[in-house]
Amino acid sequence: MAEFFGTPGYPTLFLVSFLAASLLPLGSEWLLTAMLCQGFPAWPVVAVATTGNYLGACTTYLVGIHGGPLLTGKVLRIDAPSRQRAENLFRRYGVWSLLFSWLPLIGDPLCLVGGVFRVPFPHFSMLVIIGKLGRYATLAALIAGGRQALGL
């Protein structure tokens, strides 16, 4: 397994990006950076990382949908009125927070909450894809600019 993760390539990038969008403490930016510095073309790298990360976020969203009652009722012990107030608040203001699903520490829980509160999947998808694509494209542009500035 260590050999698989140590070999930069599209399948490894997809898997690492997918796992990074779960609740596991893992990042994918290091591999994207390594691949770009090794000369992989930017747009396929960005597309693979975004796809893997988006599908990982969808998995976290599904955990929220199917595990929501267990999470809120039995694990967190949130009563029905409190849950309803939180859901109304999230629907009113928090849905846009899914644009920040790419952020470390809070991004994955945002996707989980999106599932718990049953954000419509098209809305969830649009906001998450925009956020994750924006992160990877910005990182790729910064790396390209840095390489150009250094004459690499």
C-alpha cells in the first residue's frame, strides 16, 4: 500500500483526493503539487483531484443522510425542537457554507451536515463542485506561476 501512495499518478491522486474528503485527517494538495512539479498537465490533474474530492464529499453527504437520525438523536442527543431550529437556520443561511467544503477541519463536517439536513443533492453538488474546483484550480495556477517565476 505504501508503494501505491508513493507513486504519483492519476489513480493515486483520485484515491487520495477521495479519502481526503472523508472525515479522515488526510490532504490531497501535496500530491497535486508533486504531480504538477513533475510536469503532469494541470487540467487533467485538477479534474482528477476535483472528481475524487467531490465523490468523497458525496460519500460524507450520504453518511449524513443515512446516519442523521443516529447522529443527532442518539450520539449528540439533540432534541427535535433544537434540531428543527438548527435545520431552519442552516437552510436559510448555511447552505452557502458548502462553498467552503474545501477548507481543512470544517469542510468535511459541512458536507455531513448537508446530508443530515437533507440539502437537495443538486444544490449540494453545485456548491461543493464550485468550492473544490476553485481550490484545486487556484493551487495549480499558483504552482504554475511559481514555477514560471523560478524559471522551471
